Amino acid sequence: MTINEEKLNSYKNLKGIIMANHVSAKKRIRRNARMEIVNKIRKNRVRSFIKKVELAIEKADKSLAQEAFKIAQPEMHRSVTKGVFKKNTMSRKLSRLASRIKKIA
């Protein structure tokens, strides 16, 4: 069983701990638990794409960095549309990565 499945099962077993009284509030707690896991996965995915770009920049390999950046860019934008990161945060990160790639000789 993976860590995410364990966490999901632990939220399923909250029957005695949940403070909510309304059915809709209980459902919302379950939904929030599922979305927390999904959002963490999405965040980690974006971070791994960023790390690939940064590794290419550290190696001073401009073509590899540009290729990694092209792959990372849509993933970073997707995280904004999914609500995982804020728009300005991703814009700032993309801008800084692009400027670091430009500086490579």
C-alpha cells in the first residue's frame, strides 16, 4: 500500500473523529482529503519538472535546458489552472528560469 492510499484510508476511518454534523460537511471533509492528496501529487510533479530544468542550467547545457523548459512550461501553467499554484508565482518562476537559460553562453 502506498503512502497516498494509507492517507486516504486514514481519512476514511475518521468516523469517530469528524466534528461535522451535516452530511454535506462530512462529504466535504472526505473530498478535501482526496483533493489534498491530488494537489500534493501535482505540486511534486511540477517541482520535478523545475528540478530538471535547473539541473540542465547547472550543467551549462543550453539546448538541454531549453528542451526541459519547453516540457516544464505547459505543466507549470496547468498547475495554475488546476489551482495548485497562484498565477504570479508560476509567472515569476518561469521568468526566472527563462532568464537563467538566456545567461548560459
